[in-house]
Amino acid sequence: MDSKEQHITLKAENLSIGYASKNKETLIAQNIDFNVQLGELVAIIGINGIGKSTLLRTLAKVQPKLAGTIKIEQADLDYIKPFDLASKISVVLTEPIASKNLTVIELVALGRQPYTNWLGTLSEHDRSRIIDAMTQMELDSLQHKKCHELSDGQLQRVMIARALAQDTPIILLDEPTTHLDLYHKVRILKLLKHISKEAHKIVIFTTHEIEMAIQLCDKILLLDGKTNPFGKPNELIEKKAFERIFPSDTITFDPDTGSFRI
Amino acid sequence: MLLMLVISFTINIGLGSVSIPFDELLNSLFGNAAEKESWDYIIWNYRIPKAFTAILVGSGLSLSGLLMQTLFRNPLAGPFVLGISSGASLGAAILIMGTTAISGLLTFEFVNDLSLAIAASLGSFLVLLVVMIVATRVKDTMALLIIGLMFGSITAAIVSVLSYFTNAEKLQRYVYWSFGSIGNLTWSQLVLLLVLVLIGILLSILSIKSLNALLLGENYARSLGIDLKKSRYIIIIATGLLAGGITAFAGPIAFVGLAVPHLTRQLFNTMDHKVLIAAVMIYGAVLMLLCDTLAQLPTSAHVLPINAITSIIGAPVVIWLLVRKRKMIF
């Protein structure tokens, strides 16, 4: 094992994802292989229904995998207890939160749950982490607002702040930029980039913003259900991986500008 | 708020079909003998148990409502709406009218209370479990409420079948129970109810952290390291004990469980269950004491069924909340 590999913290090998019910398995994607290191921002892209969200939810152990292995710091995800996992992975999902009556600061504070006592009492350290997370997401002026009073972009930042407050080396985000306009999309993605670099975390998110991902991300996992190329954006461009995402008669990829042409 | 509780407690004890002067009331409360011995008797053996029952019933039902609203992520959840009270009624109906063996037990008053409590609790557990299973399959909150309504119908149907075959005496006993009453409990029954409610409260306090995490939704709660299965069971057991036990002793009492958590959230700008559990219980107790006071006020010789009063007060509160807020959020 060379020195580079010792920093690997999230790794998938020969992973198959999908849904398993009592009598049948629905395979959504297979042969997923990647490894991501601390400080890297990774986008998972692919067409609708290819399994981006399923993969993310599988990585977060929200749903079970079908085959293969997922490893965090050499430990198999299957054998990590939910309580221990809570200090390793935090998530931002697409599903709406159950209670929109929470205030911003209450919601962010819930991120500290894995570290608080049985009553959930916040220590000084917890409080400072919460304030830090809110400052990083520029939420200080909103902290006593209720979540139902926020715009989509603000709520998304609150959810990211909650994940930050959870203080985990890995943050998984499911489509953090949907429903946002161009300005807010860029703002969120830049914040994610900032988090991965400054806080030295693994940040993995699913997105449809392929062009932005090419510009911002360190690595990209291109889900196509079969070979699933993974690598740096320019490597994938050289391999002509983006050309194969969409049917070529409707959209073509321009490798020079890293953008799609209609 | 505690002051409000004390005041409404005193008002509740002070009022009744026999008027007792206020200073005599205080005399009796603080251990001195009142002017008439009968006043002492009325206060200690009738009014104080009733007031304590009101406190237990009000706080317990409100707490179970709060637990259910969080667990089912549904602002309209409550022991009555979700059919939990119907389940308890069914248990009670089967016990009172369904078996003849019970008549033999009637001589042992305590055993009978215990069996009624167990039957009602079992009934409410049964309904809760079914609702829980449905809730994991159906994500739609409307469907859950409709299922609760259907349980109400099924219970009503079974009860009417039972009442068709039973004798008049038992039927009367059941009908009287179903009106809801907090005035008929002896001290020993009160102790039993207290134990049930205390266990319910204890389990709720143990679940504070999971309840708070559940405000985000189940997947987020899991990602925060909450053992979902375990905490779900604890919350369900707490709810069943509270709603089932109370319904067994006091009959099905409507709207307290649904309305009080909403009223409390209006007053407190927090969703933290550490605060809400305490606030909801005090608020529920106050409301129940006031409802009970109201039930005996209009004509001082008669006492109205408590269920009617809570409905008359509770239903408009829910409507008012819906109209004012346009949507119910929890």
C-alpha cells in the first residue's frame, strides 16, 4: 500500500445498488468503484433514474446495498454501528424535514445530537460548533426564523449548516442545487468547495449541473449503470465519457469548453 | 404556568354542587378541620380525587398527543383522531359487555379496575401497532387519518353488535363509561392511574432526544445515530399506556390530546421536547381542570359529561388554528 492510499477514507468496490423486497431485487446500477480522499469535492452525475440518489442513500446507509463493499477508513460500512456512523457521515437529503416549525438554530443544533448526553443538553463546545456552522453558511441573521419562513435556497443552507454542525469527515448531499436559480446554485456549490478545502472533508453530492461540476469538482462519478467512469473532470473529458451520457442525436459535448451543445 | 395550575386547581375544588366557603376550603386543605364534617368529606373524598384525576387525564392525554404528532409527523394526530381511544373503547366494551365471567370479578373492585385498564390499554396498543404498520407503508398523512376514522367506525360497529346481545345493566355501564367521567375514581384507582401515567411520562422523558431527532424525519434521525426501531417502540408503549390507561379510567375524552400540543406551540417559540413535554402537561392539566369546572357550573346540581365540554372547547380551537394559520404545521 503506497502512501497515497493511506488517506483514503471512502471507498466503494464492485458496488451494486437497488431495492430489495422480500421476493425480488430491483437492480438499479452495478460495477460502481471509486475512492475519495479527505479534502475532495466529488459530484455524482448521470441521467434521471440512473440511481444517483439511490447511490447516495446507500452510501449513507439509509438503504441497504445489493452487493459489493463500502469502506470508511478500512472499516466495512455494514459493521459500523448507527451511533458510530453518526460521527462519520452527515447527510442532506431531498426529502422535506418533518417539522417546518423548527427555528434555524434549533435545526442546526440537532446536528450535535451524536455528541450530547441523553437529554440532548448542549455544551459550550456544542454551542460554538453550531455558531461556526451558521456563520460559515451565512445564516446568523436568520437564526431565530422558523423553517417555513425561509426560501428554498436559505433552507438548503440551513440543512448544510446542520450537516456541518454534525462535524463529520464525510458529508453527503442529494441534489443540493435543485429548485435554485443560477446564482444560488453557484453559491451553494462554491460553499461546498470551500467546506471540502478549508474543513478538509469529503463532500459528495449528486447533481444535474454537469458543466458546473466539471469546473468545480476534484473528481466526478459518472453513473451510467454499467461501467460508471470515475476520475478527474479532465480525465473523463479525455476519455470521452461525457459524450455517452445523453443520446448523441439530441445533445453533444464540446470537450474544449467543457459544455453541452444542443 | 405552575401558578395557573394551582389557581385552576383551587377553583376546581372550590366549586361544586355543595357550596363551601373559600376560607373553609383552605382550612380543610391545610389539615385543619372545616366547620362541617361533611365539607371535609366532600373535599377529601370527592373533589380532590376528581381534581387529581383531571390533572392526570389532562396532562397524560396532551402528552400522548404530542408524542403521536411527532412520531407520525402529523399535526392532526392525537389519541382520539388516530383511533387509539376507539381501540381502548373496544377493549373496554369487550371486557364490560363481551364476557360474562367479568360479573364474578365485580366483587373485587381493584382487580376489575386493573382488568379494565389492561383491556383498554391492550385495545389501544393494538390500534397503535396497526396504525404504525400502516404509517410505515403509507407515507400520506391523510391516509393515516382516514384509517383512524375507519377504526372508529369498526369499533362503533362491534360495540353496537355487543350491545345488542348484552343485558341492560352492562350496556348502561358501558354507555356511562363512554361519556367520559373523571369524578368516579377512588383513591386506589387514582394511584393505579398515577402509576400508569408516571411510567408514560418517564418513557417520554427517556425519548426526548429521539423525539427531537424525529422532527427532521426518520432518515435524518437515523443519520444522527438514533436507533429508530427501539425509540419507536418506546414512544408507542408510552402513548399506549397514557392514552389507554386514561381512557380505561376516564372514558374516551376527545380533543385534549389533539388541541393542547398546538395551543402550547403557540405559546412557546420552540420545538424542543425538553420544554414541550413539561409545558404540554401543565397546559393540559389546566385545561382539563377548567373544563371540569365548567362541566359542573351551569346548573349546580347536575354535572355534564366531560367529553361534551372538551369537544365544545377543543373542536373550535382546532378549526380556529386551521383558519388562522391556513395550514397546520407542527
